[in-house]
Amino acid sequence: MKKLGILLTVVILAITGINVYGQTAPDQKGSFNDIFTQIDAKEIPESVFKLVGSDYSVITAGDPSLYNSMVASWGGWGILFEKPTTWCFLRSNRYTLEIIRKKETYTMSYFDDEYKKDFLLFGKKSGRNSDKMKESKLSVIQIPSGNLSYKEAKLIIECKLAEVTTVAPGDFYTEQGKKFVEDAHAETNDYHKIVFGEITNVWIRK
């Protein structure tokens, strides 16, 4: 009976559109506040190692007239200058990074696996010389602050740019690290950037 009860619970969750995290499937016609609710950064429900390392971050910067998204899998969050802060490791020539530096705000969004094929497009082309944002099946949504994300996201972290640091081969104590940044420099003529952003708001799907 216990096994049957568990099975019925799973079936009910699937039918009602609620996933194992207790979040509802997004209503494509709903407003931002219909879909998302605000939480404290300390209440982010999943491991940073899963979110960044497996789910990947979709970083978005700009406004409705001009915006761009990219995929990142190196980064995390913690405390810097006594404030909750994210960090990510980005190539110097990223178009999204260019917009981040101009706007000084951006979002880091995370999705369920079913949307991975849709957002991986953001990592295959540069928005500087393509219309990749128009090719995406994801639904752009504006947050009350003015920042942009997607209705399909399960977690949205809003950031205010705090620091952009340029790395150098001498900063690394492993050959892997040195070689990685040297190889990237050979392609872009610049070194990777570590981007720090103060967390201003965190939203999860209802």
C-alpha cells in the first residue's frame, strides 16, 4: 500500500503540472508576479553545485530593445563585502559581458532539464552577429526591476555588477588553469574575466 501511495502521488504531481520541488508549470499568459515569488538568497532550494555545474546558468543582460543571453557553467555564489554575491568566469569577448558592463545589472536564471535544449542555443552562437534571441523558443519576461529573464525559469537571481577582474596565467597554480587561459587569450587577445555581482533579488517559480 505504501508503494501504491507513492506511485499515486507521483502521478498526481505529473497531471497537475507540479514538479518534485513543489513548483507549478509556467503559465505562458501570466504576469511575472503570477508566475514567480520572491525569496531570500539564503533560501535558494537547490545546491549551487547542481544549479551551476549541471543545470547551467543562463546569464541575461539588457532591456527589451536590446538584450542577450549566454550559457555559463563556471561560477557560484557566497559573501563578498558582507553582501550575497554571485561570480562567474567568462571569456573576454562575450557579447553578454559587453552589455553587463554597460547596464551594470543582469540576471542568472536556472531551468528544469526539459528546457535545456532550448537555452543551449544561447551558447552556440554570438548575439553580436546573429539573431539567436529571436530563434529561441523561450518566453522573455521583464522583472519589476526592469531586468529580463524567461517565464520557463525555475530560479532567477538578479545581480548588480560589483567587480570585473581580469585573470592572468600567473594567477593559476595548476598547469590546467594556465593552459586554459593562455589558449583563450590566443583566440581573443585578452584574458578571461571573473564577474562579481551583488544579489539584489531572488525569485522562484510558484
